[in-house]
Amino acid sequence: HTITLTPVRDNTLYESDLGTISNGAGEFLFAGHTQKGEARRALLAFDLSGIPAGSIVLSATLTLTMSKSIAGDTAVGVHALTADWGEAASDALGEEGAGALALPGDATWLHGFFDTDLWATPGGDFAATASAVTTVGGSGAYAWSSPALAADVTAWLAGPAVNHGWVVVGDESAAGTAKRFDSRES
């Protein structure tokens, strides 16, 4: 039996010393480094309550549509988040790459929930090892799938309190590697 889920929350963390930038209601998510070398990380969370109790997860696939990038092929990893985060109504203008002023409850580079709950680590709290990695090139749909990704979903079914979703981390080794993905609002 296959179940398809749409995120119930998504947002982008925009690297910022002040931690005041977000894009909770935006049409796009970003991962990688901008031309200026500022990191962007996309957050996604799913409601698993529609999966019947006792279900065994045989596989899990995350599919995202990449809609814009100046970079060539880059590795993009999906990591399990270890802390909760928010999506409020901040909505960036234009291409959305610069973000918008965060609203109360938005995730930012410094906050899981602006401006009350801080991440333990700026840029989000997540597993150091990616659950899945795929190479993202030109525009189109990309899929992440692995036994570790299925294990994340299994863990979230067993303990819904630890279901904080995934962070999408692009190539942060050089400037100009950012990838723009369509959000659930797109």
C-alpha cells in the first residue's frame, strides 16, 4: 500500500546573524549557498496520522521539484531534524531568495520559533549524517530514497513527538550553489 503525503509545514532558513529572516508562506524553498555565500536550508514536516497504526514502512521517498538554479549538478542531502520549528505567514517578495522579515512562530537561522525558541545550533538542529542524498542538476523533479529515510518515518510513527521532519541541505562548500524548490504553497 502506498501513501502520498504533502508537507503540513515548510519554510527556509536564511543564514543571518540576527535570525530575523524567514519565508513561511512563500512559494519557494532554498538549499545551498547564495552568490554571496549565505546558506539556505529548506525545512519540511509531514503529518503521519493518516498511516494506520502497526504499519510497517518498507520504503520512503521524498520528491521535490527544483525550479531554478545557476549551479550545475550538486549533492543535496536530507537530514532528520531533532527539534521542532514553525511556519508562520512571512512571505518574501519576487524570487524570494532574500526572504522576508520573520513573524512570530517562524523558523529562522537562529530560532526554531521566532523569536522565543532558539535552535541549539544556528542553522537548525538536525542529524549530522544525511538520511538520503541525491544529485540535483537542472529544473525538474528529484527524489531522495534510502533505508535511512524509511527508518526516519518508522521512528516518527513509533514516537510522533520526535517527528520534526527533514532539513534539505545543499552544497555549502562554495558560493552560488543554491537550488530553489517549489514549496507546498506553490
